[in-house]
Amino acid sequence: MALELQLDYFDMFGLPARFSLDDEELGRAYRDLQAVVHPDRFVNASDAERRVSMQQATQLNEAYRTLKDPVRRAAYLLRRQGIDPELDTNTSMPTAFLMEQMEWREAIEAASGSADSRELDQLSCRLGGELRRMYAQVGQQIDERGDFAGAAETVRKLMFLEKVSDQIGDAMESLEEGTGD
């Protein structure tokens, strides 16, 4: 096969192993590699070559999805450093952060209950600002300070906030569909 994909996602795309990365550069590298390993290029190849092509395309797609998503990228960087962000098992959070989550959810519920799409838009904008702030924070923790333990906590918080963002999106979609639920 023409391309030997590497296990490290950053190396695969020829990118520095950093949280902050150029999305356009990642996209270009992905498209270039996809053109080499895409299974359609191996339609007339042997079964073994088609199987390898499929495996490489699958690995490439997983690497791209991981690096494209800020939370997955941060978790991947932490794992490269031997730090398990414990995304699935450690849900303990500071009390103040949990109180904020309750306030977000109550505000979403109130805006949904009153079918107030403007309030949902405002909540979405506020949350977007908070997410951007926390993405910048995790970037500094990983790229600049090497504070991987702090970054692991920030990543867990980001997961919570992304769920809140999904709830806002669901509430907005529900209002657009006219169900109000």
C-alpha cells in the first residue's frame, strides 16, 4: 500500500502535538491522506489490499474526528502524556461548577417552558462565550504551562458544558418544530 499510517494522530497529519491547531491545515492534510487511502482507489485491488485500505481509512477518519473536536483533542493530548482525563468515570466537580450547571439547566427549562426563543438564543451566546473561554484555558494549560492535571479537570468541565449546549440546541429545535416540549 502506498501509505503507512502512523498510530500517533498528530504525526499522521504532520502537525505539532498541541491543543491549538490550524483547522484548515488539518482539513488539507486529511483530504490529502484520504485521497491516498480511500477504499474507492482499491476497487480492483486484491482482497488484502482492500482490507488494508479500509483499515487505514477508518484509522484516518478516527484521527480526524479526534483532532477536529476540541474536547476529544485535549483528551487525546492528555492520554499521550499518560494522564487519563477519566471522562467516563470521574464526574466529581467543584460545588460552584455544579451549581452553575443547575442554573444553566433551569434557565433552559424556563425559556423552553415559555417558548422564549430569544432567551434561548441569549443563553446559547453566553454559553458559547464560556466554551471559548474554557477552550482557551485548556489550550494554555496544555500548550503553555504543561498543567495536565488542571487540563484534565477543564476537559471534564467542557464535557458538561457541551451537554448543556446540546440541551439548548434541542430546546431551540423543539421550539422551531412548534412542539414547545
